[in-house]
Amino acid sequence: MSLVTIQFVIFCVAFLVAYYAVGVILPKWQWCISLVGSVVFYLFSGPWNALLLLATVVVTYGAAVLMEQWEKNSKAVMVGCIVICVGLLLLCKFDRNFFMPLGISFYTFQSLSYVIDCYKGKSKAQRNFLKYVLFVSFFPQIGQGPIGRYERLAPQLYVPHGFDYDQFAMGIIRMLIGAFKKLFVANQLALFVDAMYENPVEHAGVSLLVASVCYTIQLYADFSGYMDLAIGIGQACGIHLDENFRAPYLATSIRDFWNRWHLTLSTWLRDYLYIPLGGNRKGFFRKNVNILIVMLVSGIWHGNTWNFLIWGGLHGLYQVIESIGRQAGFGKKPDAGVRRVIHIVWTFFWVNLAWIFFRLPTLGDVVTMMRQVVFGFFQDGWKAELWSLDGFYGAFWIWAVLGVLCMLIMDLMREHDVQVEAFVYKQPLVLRWAMLFCLCFVIFVFCNSEAASSTNFLYYRF
């Protein structure tokens, strides 16, 4: 069930009504409504998906309990749990006879972080099996994250939450912003991206270059749109999920980019892979090797093709080069102004280049695209090709540019610590409702457009 369908709107309304009704009548059992809602939501993805989720839950739940009972063998239990869960994840990703359950990459990492934290003594094993099921399967985040940490998320899930109008209203506003990003920005750009990337050899290099930039923005609008929806639902329930983005395309270096992009994955890899490998504590060379390993694992986490591995390797190589530059004294952080803008554009260029490998299915497609960009940049018909796409009401590029500008404005606001949903909510009543009406109108119109034919989010396949 996609978060931008009428079915989900009905589900969400019914859930929130039940959630707060039980919160008034039987507050001690409010978490049970979250559990039932999460189970129902996940069952919509298919019963086999639910069985694989249950397998991960049973293994990680049992491992955490066993580690408390068998302290002397706790390390062996933890290692066995990691091997089983990672093995199941890799089996689903690499064996074509298996299917990819919804959110398996996300809930596997979330449940493993719980097990590792229990081993380290940072968290205590949850003895209530159903409460642990809720932690792993909480429906707003099960599909694409954010990847939650037990010590921050679980306590919020298990305590009753009274109705807070301010938080509820800002949560709904954030959900609307997420739907806007998905339907108005990401899905519109997808029309052009899919048309160009379907067969790169048939298109001019300039068209493919524009498509690569459009995909870079589409992916961000799509993924951050889901995050806004998930975090907004949580906020409407009084539950604060971790932020996953911080204006990533305003980064001034690749390291800065990973401090802004997919934050719950990058911090997971830092805490549970980079630091255990030695981090930066074992010398300059070992630090850079660790960075490469982490980024290659990130590539494998995303997919089972060489292109994902190359994508991760490129980001690892970028960071190693930057690390060498900083060691040589060239890594001074740019101040505000032209120098900062140059760094942002430079970083965006390299990030955009890596996304080409991420988007295209095979290395051969990447080579074909690069060849077209170099040798067929202005091949015959390139102008007609760029303008031939008949978007919504024949104004595709107008809508696309407008959507990108809206994304840029929202990112600039967040860059200056202004929460967009709070900004809208604090406006005078008439202006606030005028803004919300325009937002709802755009969402309604574009959810019925050609671009709305696909409601799945791009990261669902991971």
C-alpha cells in the first residue's frame, strides 16, 4: 500500500481515529493499536513478505533474550544472529528465485542495531514479544525508513500519547509536503527521465545530461517525500522519528553530502561498521580503507548489480581523494559566498555522475550513455527531443522548474534551521489556510495526472 494512494488515506484516518480513541479510553493499550495498524499495513504487501519479516523478528528477539541469559556466550549469539539476518537479506537480494520483501534492507538493519546495542549493554532486551514486533514493523517507517534506534524509538512507541493539536497539525502539514514532493516534483520529472533512460542510444547527449540532473532531483524528491510522509504520520501520533535528510544538494563536499543524505543509513554504517573496523584510530591509510569498505557495503545494501557496487565505490573513492586533500592542507571549509556556491556545484556534479550508475540497470547502459554524451551531444533532433515531452497540460518544464524551485526554497529554509511545517503552521490563520488550500489543490490535480500512474516510491525496491 503506497503512502500516496486513496487506500492509504482511508487507512491512515481509520488508524488515527482508533489510536486516539483508545488513547482516551484505555491509554495503557494504545500501543496495541499501533501494532495492529502496522501488521495490517504490512500484510497488504503480501503474506510471504510478512513471513520473512516474522523470521527476522523471531531471530533478533531470541538473540537479545539469549544474550542476557548466556552472558559468557553472548558474542557467539550476536555473531550467529548477524550471520542469519544478513544471510537472509543477501539471499533475497542475490537469488533470483527469491523475492524482495518490502523494507527488508531497512528492518534488517534496524533489528540488527538493536541486537548489537543489547550486546554492548546500551539497551536491555525487550521481553514482550509483541512490543518488539511493533518496534521493527512500525508502519510509517517499515517501507523506506528512517532506520530507527531502539533507545530513541521504542520508548515513544510504548507510552500513551494524548492528542496534541499543534503536533497533530504540523504532522499533517508535513505529510502534505511529502505528497507534494512525490506527486508534483518526483513523478513529473520521472516522465522525462524514464523516456530518456529507456534506450540511451536513441537520444542526444544533451538530453541524457539533462535527464541525469532530473533523476538526481527526482530521487531526492521521491525519497525525502516518503520521509516527510513517514515523519509526519509519526508526529501526528506524538512520535518523533529520526530525520533522514538535511538539504543534501547544498553540501560542499562528498563527506558533507553523507552528513546530509540518508542520515539514518550513514550513521548506522558509521556506528556498526566504520567504527568497529577501526574508524580513524588506526592511521591515515587504514582510515581510508575503512571508508572504501563502508561505501562498498552501502552499494551492496542498495542492490545486487555491478552498478550499485560501482556507485558505492565511487563515493568511497571521492571521500578518499578528499581525505588526501585535507591531509595536504586543501580541505578548508568554504565560507558563504561565491566560493561556497562553487563547492556546492562541484559536489553536485560528482554526486550526479554517481547517480547515473545508480539509475541505469547495467554497466553497458552507462557506457552507452557516456558515449552519447561525449560523441553525440548535439545529434540531429536534440531540440525537438527536449521539448517533445507533452507533460501535464503541455507545460511539463514549467511544472518541473516550479517544483525544483519549491524544493530549493524548502532546503534553504531547513539549512537555516527553519522547519517548513512549523513555518506554515505559525502563519496567520487566513494565510495558513490559503497556503494549505493551494498545496492540497496541487496534490489533488497532479494525483490524477499522467505522472501519477506509478505511486510506488523508488526506494521500495531496496
